[in-house]
Amino acid sequence: MPSMSYRLRRSITALIIAVLAALGQTLWTQSGGEPQGERVIVSKVYDGDTVVVGRGWRKTTVRLIGVDTPETVHPDKPVQFYGPEASDFTRRTLDGRWVRLEFESPDRPGGSIDHYGRTLAYVITPEGKNFNLELVRGGYGRAYTRFPFKYMREFKAAEQAARAEGRGLWSAQKRSVMADPEKRGKVIGNIRSNIYHVPGQQAYEKVSEKNRIYFHSEEEARKAGYRKAKN
């Protein structure tokens, strides 16, 4: 028989998810069903497909609908190929920017809140682009089609095109390079600090694998927006 503490934890978890689901319904109602929701600012990027948005004191963790990027922060999975690049792309594109959230109906299969309590949404950039779709187009993630969504056809077509052209995680050449330390570059960038390290520097080997991005030269790192570590 489950212990009392276990049953209590289950009850609390169920309550939290119910509250978050109610919040998702509120967001949907406030957005009028079809229109994009309120304007929010991206205050944190967890990885390629998960961000935190806020307006004032409110903070909401958003899981992007229709895309699954390689893991970098999953507690039970290793860092996956092209995960750091996907995280870096999302961070460079969205972090600190005002965006709009677009929602699916909370009645659809999959709902409006996932099993981790994250709000499910599309992120619309100031330029009017569906960032979820841009991730798939660029080969930063796969189309996630476990549950139906209104743009599924476009996402599937975008993945097929990315596969055919060998973009991002679909690039056999990039996968081969990443497996060879001599080919992938010896300059290590930290995608969370935007600082790069060269061999011999104090923190060169201390950058966590999930935060690493490799460059072939310091010039390449600087062009990508990174600055050199001081020691």
C-alpha cells in the first residue's frame, strides 16, 4: 500500500496540474480562442524547445508545440547531438525579446498543459514568424506529432525539407565532425555565458557538455557573438 507521504505528494501534484490547466484555459479564453495571446517577454531559455516568459511578476514556463529539440537538460538522458546548437539558437533568437504566444484549444488531445506543468504554445516573433516552425525548418528539432495540432502539415513538410537538405541534426557531415575532436574545433563556447575558451585556459575543460558549442577559430567564435574568457 502506498505510504501516506506518497499519496500526499500525488494529491499535491494533481492539484498543481489542475491549477495550471485552469490557467491555460484562462489564457485561451483571454486570447479569444483564435488570436495570438498577450505580449510577453522571454526571460529565460531552458533549452531549444522550452522557455520562460513573463509580464510583470508573472512567470510561465512554455513548452513549444509541434517541435522536439535534442535534449540538453533532461535529468535521465545524456546531452544529445545538436542539442547545444538548438539551445543556442533559441537563446540568441528569443532571450530578452518581446514575443506573442499563440495557443491551441485546451480541448485538443494533449491539452494546453503538458505532464510537467508547462504551458503549451507557439511563440510568434516580432517579425511575425512562428518560431516553433523555424526550429524545424532549420534542423534544430523534429516535428513532434504525437498529438494533432493545426499546423501539423507545415511542420511535417518542414522536417522533410530539412532532412532532404541535411540541415542541422540531419547533417551526416556535422554528425561525423562532432564525433572527431580534431574536426569539430578546439575553441569551446559556453552557450549560457557567451564566453569562449581556448586550450590552456583555466576553465577550458570545465564547461559542461550540455553548454558547449565548438568553433574552429577565435574569429568564428567572435562572429557568433562570443567573447574570450579572461583566464
